Amino acid sequence: MTTPSNSPYAADLRGFIEFLDKEHPEHIVRISKEVDPNFGVSGILERLERDGKFPLVIFENVKGSKIPLVANMHASFERLRLSLGMEHGGVKEFVKECAARQAHPLDPVRVESAPVQEVVRQGGDVDVEELPVCTYHEKDAGKYITAGLAVMRDPETGINNVGIYRHQVHEKNLLGVQLSETADGNIIWKKYEKRGLPCPIAIVIGHHPAFFIGSLCFSTLDSDELRIAGGMLQRPVPLVRCKTIPLDVPANAEIVLECEIRPVERRAEAPFGEYPGTYGPRRMNPVLDVKAITHRRNPLYQNAFVGHADNLLLSGLLRTTFIEDTVKIACPTVRAVNVPRAGRFRFICYVAIEKMNEGEAKLAAMAAFVADPFLKFVVVVDHDVDIDNDTDVLHAIATRVRADQDTFMVPYAKGSPLDPASYDPAGGSPLVTKMGIDATRKSNYPDEISVPGFEAIDMAAFIPGYKP
Ligand SMILES: Cc1cc2nc3c(=O)[nH]c(=O)nc-3n(C[C@H](O)[C@H](O)[C@H](O)COP(=O)(O)O)c2cc1C
Ligand SMILES: [Mn+2]
């Protein structure tokens, strides 16, 4: 297995594209014909998805912009795996490798000069509209920056935080943001606002997929995702000081928007087509001043197709390790955790345990809820159930659950404000009902049917030429 640390390719977006071009060219589609950023880009991505194709698409000629657009990077599991230097392996091996790297974060290194600051534009020269920013779905309120990795710093601890939050383009130097109540970024922003201070936020655009994986790993508020990103890349992230705000950003990113969130002020933001497959509602959301844009001489702009594979896969694969580690506290015999596609990689969680005592399954479900605020349904099953198979989990629910005793509900708990089944979806309420389901066999569960000796039968002796 090759790893990024001994790879000849740079640990940045263009380095990864060069790697794909040389070693896996079938992953890349380049479109040189002019494409409209309004529904033209998303239209092509939608057609590809419906045809079961998930290439990296480089739009070289987006109407109204001189900057190429890199799209769909995270839509294929194979590409995410390749970004860790893994030529082979399934989801289990991938998640294991992610967990191992998350456990070995690397401190960033400070640099004085940076590719991402080859061009610096400040004040009146700032114009976000020069970027190929797209409109995706029919009822979207406008153009959205969807793959900006926002770096913020906790004013109490000084620890960096990284997350992706959508940004509506209000004006050429004014953006919106949806900092959902499920994100650490929301807590940090509120700490500044409570002090009446603007909140510095650097939006990093264009980086290696392993950097995204590290940045989006589930972790606690006191862990610095720039360190985790270094661990994931197996190279320390080079950091350079921003020009106008007191933050440090990856020197080898493509573009950085140096911003501040205005305290107190709100502006209507959205609707926007969101990850559950429904529109996130219009909310009064914070406003960001873009104080500077810095970028490489010939930058690449990167986006994400929210509500589609490109968005769902990335978030979905990264949460199971953190959930499993937390469940282990409540139930040391946890064997596996899966956050399945059926729950849009966010709302449903299957937990397999080797049950030693009655009641353990409910504790395991509670622990999973503690680990991941997006979860709404946690189903706990015995370890012989294949939790990668929805049918097997449903079979356990169908045959092993007495709804009155084996489920519990927690109404009015914090969840995703984009949940279409929240208490007030139109108002963007983050209040939802959580349900835990103990689908393990109970002590009075009847014997399961089986045929003695079937495995040892020589079938060809009875049915000539028989092949299993
Ligand atoms: C493409 C993409 C778009 C996302 N958009 C948002 C968003 O608009 N608001 C939000 O709160 N989380 C969004 N998320 C999820 C967060 O980025 C993710 O939960 C992250 O881990 C949050 O980090 P934090 O808890 O350190 O703030 C998005 C994720 C992806 C992959
Ligand atoms: Mn965080």
C-alpha cells in the first residue's frame, strides 16, 4: 500500500488530480464546452448520477468565470480510498485506516510564504462573483459556496475548528452561512457573539480529499481538525497567517476567503436543497463580510453537490468510529456500527453488540445518541446480525422487538435543523424526537429453526454436476 507520505504527488488538490491523471485517468472527465453555473453544472452532475457514473468532473469553462471548477470529488468511495493511498479495500478497511490516522494527528507547521497567497485582493477588489459559484436546485435562493472548509478558532481555548458550512452569496463581498446547531462551528460563533465581537472565519476552498476527510472527522470541540487533517494526509499541514484576520490557513489550498461574521445581524438565507433530499428552509442566518480573497496564480475552485453522493458519502463514512468509541463506554462488547445509506448516512444507526446482560442494548443506543447529534433512530442488534444488510436489521426488528418495552423515545432533543421531520421544518427547528430500538434477542426468545447436518451433505452425489 502506498501512503501519501511517500507519494511523489503534492498533498493538495492539484497534486491529487495529477495522481489521478497519471495513475487512474478513468476517474476524470474534463468538460471544455461552456457550462452555465445556474443549473448547467448541477444538471450534468445529476445526469451522471442517474446514469450511475461518479467521475471527478473538471468544468474548464464555466460561464462568467475564468477559473476552472472541480466538482464531484467525493462522490466515489474508490476515490476517497485512493486519497489515503489505498489501492484496495472495502468500507471496513477504509474506516479502520481513517480511525488509525485520526488517532495519530500531526501538528501543523508554520510557513511564511504560501501558494494560496500568490494573489491577494482586499477591500474594494474583493469580488466573490469572479469564482464559478453555482446554483444547484430549482428553488435555491441563489448561488452557494458548498465546499468551503471554514477554519475558526475557539476564543476560550484557542483551538482551531474546521467544518463545511454552506454560504449563500448575498453580494460580491457579503455571504450568508448556515451554522447548524449540530456543528462545533455554531458554538464557537455564539461565543464571539455573546462577547459582542465579530467572529473571524477563513473559508478554505480546494484541497486534497484526505484533507477533507480529516477536517470532517467526528471529534470533540477540543480537538483541532487541522491536526487530524495532517494525520489523515500523513504530512503536517503547512499553515500561513491570514492577511486580514487572526487565523492561520493551509498554505497549499487553492483559494481562501478571509471573513468575519457580523455580531447580532441576521439576514434571510435559503431555501437551499439539502442533504435529506428536501429544501432547508429560509432562516434568519448570520452575515459574513469578505475582507480579503487570496489565491494561487491559476486557482482551481472546488464545489460539492449537496444532497447527492458527493456530500452524503463523505459525511457518512466518517462518523462510525467516533460512535463506536462512545458506545464502547456503555457497552464494552460492541462489535460494529453502521450508519447506512438508507438513513441518508446520518439519521439511522445500526449497532451490533455481544449482549452479556439485559438492558445493555438500550444503554448502547443512548451512547450512540450522545456521540452523534444527527442520529434519530438507533437500532441495536445481536452480533450475528449483518448490520451492512438493511434486510437483516429489519428482520431483527420484526421478530425481536416489543414496541412498548424495547423502544424508548426522547422528544424535544437537539438534532439537525434540516431534518424534514423536525418539530418545525419550515422554521428550521433543531428539535426532533429520537428513538432507540433494542432489537436483540430477549431471554425468552424461542429457538430458531435449523436443519441438522445440511452443511455436510455432498450435493453432487444427489444432483449430478451440482455447483453451489
Ligand atoms: C458538502 C457538505 C456541506 C455541508 N454543509 C453544512 C452546512 O451548511 N451547515 C452545517 O452546519 N453543516 C454542514 N455540513 C456538515 C458539517 O460540515 C460537519 O458536520 C462537520 O463535521 C462540522 O464540523 P464541526 O462540528 O467541527 O463544526 C456539511 C457537510 C458537507 C460534506
Ligand atoms: Mn469540530
